[in-house]
Amino acid sequence: MKNNKIKILTWPYLFWAVAFIVIPLLMIFYYGLTDRSGAFTFENIAAIATAEHAKALWLSLGLSLIATVICLLLGYPLASILAHLNSKTNVILFIFILPMWMNFLLRTLAWQTLLEKTGVINTILSLIGLPTINIINTGGAIVLGMVYNFLPFMVLPLYNSITKIDDDVINAARDLGADRFQTFMRVILPLTVPGIISGITMVFVPSLTSFVISTILGGSKILLIGNVIEEQFTHTGNWQLGSGLSIVLMLFIIINMICSAIFDKDSEGGVL
């Protein structure tokens, strides 16, 4: 009887998975592997090798990697600080994730207002006699938008990993003569590898597939692969090409997840 109840409870999830995951994926593969007449072809996937599409792909990979590295460098010490604040942590975490309650599009538009040539930042710089900055519509603005929007996805898994480290383990390392740097490199860092891997995946994947940030902060002058795919579906109506490029993008995401699983499996959260 209990097993039957559990099976019944899984039906809504199965329906959701089939309707919004399986069927859309099958549609992507169908359109990506066929031409407008319905004949089988690899041309849509091979289109990634064209100069325009290859440039957009490599630019997307480069900016996504930069944003991921910056999020890791900023997120690790921040997560460590939050993990050692004890009773104050909940309030600070709440303040940290509060902007996430705002719509993603509105948060990005706010940065456009801040960074544009006549925006808030340049207005303040002009008032105090400092030279203005011209960062809007550049790769730097896109990376800044990615870091701002996806930094919490790096901090939260890192915070979760750090809080799980037993203080006795750290104290044992110190008692055995390890200094702060050795304790971090030989104990804390290896134990937080699962959080690092999870954070990298959660930042890199949405950064690679994003097109809203580059459209708003890049002014449509910098095309990422997400912009190219979005354009094929919404403007040119070429679902075949858009799906083919999406398949290529999925391959990069799958490679990222496989590498993450390998590194996480090798570390197993143990002490080196």
C-alpha cells in the first residue's frame, strides 16, 4: 500500500518531466537534425563552424569562464566569512539573497541604468571631477552582469560545504603543526571541492546560455551564442538552425557536467 502511494505521488513529477523536459528535447533534436523539408541532415550542427557562429561560441565560452572564475574568487572568501558569523549568518544571508527576489530582467536593467554613459555612476564621477567610464556595450559590462546575477549560485553551495566541516578536523590539523595556509590547502580546500564543483556548474551553465545580459548590457553589439540561437527562433524563424546550434551548446554543457562529476568523484570530499 505504501509503495502504491509513493508511485502515485511521483506521477505529477513524471508528467512535468515528460511535458517540459523530454518533449522539448525531442523537438530540439528533431529540428536540429532535419532541414525545412524534414530530411535528415547534419548541416544545422555543422553551421557552428561558420565564422560568425564560431566567434559567438568562443566569445561565450571566454566570457562565461571569466565570470565563473571571478565568482569563485569572490564567492569563496565571502562564503567562508558567512560560515563563521554564527548567529548573524541567517540575517546576512537573507540580505545577500534578497536581490534574487527581484526579476532577473529588472536586475539587469538596473545595471544598464548604472553603467550607461549618462547613467548614475558617470553622473557621480562628473560631479566630483573624475573622468567618466565607458563600460556599457562592452564585454566587461556583460561579465559584470553575469557576476552580479550568478554570484549567489556560487556562494550558497560553497557556504553549505564550509559549514559541514567539523571544527575538530581543523583543530586536529593545527595541533599536528599545520599553519593557516597548510590547513586551508590540505584540509579545508579538499573538503569544499564538492561545493566548488557545484558552484562552477551553477554559474558556468547559465552564463554560457544567457542572452538577456548580453542584449541589455552589450547593446546587441556583442553577440553571444545564446543571442544567435534566440535570434533564429524569434526573428528569422529558422528553428532548424537554432536547434542545431542548441545541440552544440548542450554538448558543451554535458562536457562540463562530466568533468565536474569526474573531479567530484576523485575528491570524494576527502583530505589530501
